[in-house]
Amino acid sequence: MSGGSAEWPHILLVEDDEQVCDILGEFLRDPGYHVDVAGAVASACSLLAGDRTYNLVVTDGRLPDGNGLMIAQRASEQGVRVIIISGFPQELAAAERAQYSVLGKPFRLAVLSNIISATLAATA
């Protein structure tokens, strides 16, 4: 997003690896995105059920109390776009890969940035 007084999008980042979460959170906040973080399905679903309206969810595929698909389905019910990052993208069914943006680990931050921009542009 550039120029103007447009509000930066709100992103829910769900990642259980603290170091990866810190890196991704900083990367997303740097250009101005508002980022909330969760480390598990339960806390992510709690945030999704709260008062904040999210424009995008970026979730890990495997979490300590479930998987990113659980969060993706909840977010999709609210009309929120989802990017699933996973070291095991082949575990997702073809229909799930078609419904959500899927990014295999490891990945370059520039690739994630491009996917985020395209996903947010598609919702505008």
C-alpha cells in the first residue's frame, strides 16, 4: 500500500516456532501491516472470534494443537483470505491447495511478500 491515508491491513500470523514468528512478524510490521500473533489453533481461533477484523491470515501448516487448515476454514467462514506456509505442502489435498494460497518452506521473504500483496489486492 502506498500514499494516502488508507489503513494498513490487519494480519493474523499463526506460527508455533518462536524464532520464525519473530522474523515473520517483524517482516510484516516493517512496511506497516498491523500484525497479531498466535502460536496455536486455539489462540488463533480466539483472535478470529474477537472484535478485530482481519484482512489476511498467514498460518503454519502444523501446529501443536492441530493444523493450519482448521484456522483456514474458520477464517474462510468469515471471508478472510488465507496463506498456509508449510514444510509439508504435499500433505494438503489438491482442493485445499486450490482454495488457499500455499507456500512451501523454506521460502524467500520476497516470495511471501508477493503472495501477500496479490492476496490482499484480490480482496480489495
